[in-house]
Amino acid sequence: MVDESTKNRILQAAGPIFADVGYEHATVREICGAADVNVASIKYYFGDKKNLYLETVRQARNMRAERYPFPQMAAETSAEEKLYDFVSALLRRLTALQAAPWQVKLLMRELMDPTDACRMLVKDYFQPMFDSLLGVVDQLVEGPLEPDKRLKAGFSIIGQCLHYRYGNEVVNLMVPPEHRAAFEVEQIADHITRFCLSGLRGYAADSTKEIRQDRGPAAEHPSEP
């Protein structure tokens, strides 16, 4: 019978190590030492190091999702409110605890340097979340979008949220102290939502218009003065 307390102790010991050094550089011996268990415990509870890593990533994601859950989007909720709720929840998940507990650090490492665990994250977690966002996009645009433009619209929304996680230090340096109160999560969520609403409502109608015009080789490669 599997001892769940021992299994969980191994996971809790493995998480910070994987987060600090990554999958390749983490060793079974180091993890077992931190968990105070026999080296054979990894094989007994998880089969091998790879399965331990996959389970650790899954646990990290579940722990963050429990703390910062996405709202349930009721059918009667307006599309505008759904977009705000989505953006607000994503920002809270991304910007909360900037000191980065091991769960956040591990997930960020996996996104920046993907392993097989990234496929699991996309399939089980990110894709359903993204599909939900695309459903909101469908409700907001004035007319159907081509598949590639629909995807780009969704990625644009998420990209704005990601900026405030990955670019947090630069944002803090560039925003004067007297304006920082306007960069709390609620204010940023409101800005991103309003900005995206303005763009989405005219996106379908304007998506066939070519913005970059062919101005000829002289315009692309102007001669030296």
C-alpha cells in the first residue's frame, strides 16, 4: 500500500529542487536526501525521475489553481464581464507573490525551458483555459474571425497579462512613484479589458485591410544621405 504521507514528502522535497536547478540537473539522491527517504523510494512511489517530475509540475499547477481559481463563467454573465474576470484572474495568478514560491518558479521554468511536462500542462490546463477565452472573443467580435486571427486575438489578451509578470521589474523602474497606485491588479485588469474591448469590436471588420503597404525597395532600404 502506498504511504501517501511519504509520497507527498518526496513531492514537497522535489519541488524546490526542480525549481532551482531544473529537471536535468536535479538528482534522485539529492531529492531523497531532502525528503529523508531511501533512494529506492522514487522507483517505488513514482517509477522513475521523469514521472516524479511530471507529478511535481502537476502538483505545482494544482496548488496555484486552488489559491487563485479562475471564475466560473455563467451563461447569463455578459461577455464584457467575462473578459474582465478572465484578465483579472490571470493577472492575480501571474503577479501574486512576486517573491516566487517554488510552485511559481517551477512553472515559469517549465514555460521558458519546456520538457514533456509542458505538453501535459497545455493539454490538461492551458488549452481548456484558452478555449474558454476564445469563446469570450467570439461573443465580442462583430462578425466571425478567421481561425488564425481568432487565435492571435486570444494570444494578444494573454500577452498583455504576461507582460506584467515577466516585465514587472522594468515596469516598476519606468513608472514614476506618483503613478504606481494606478498599476495595482484591479487597475491593470480594467485597462487591459477596456483596451481589448475597443480592439475586438472592430477587429473582424478591419482584419481584411492591409496595414503595411508595399512602398517599393527604395522605401524599405533608403539611401544614405
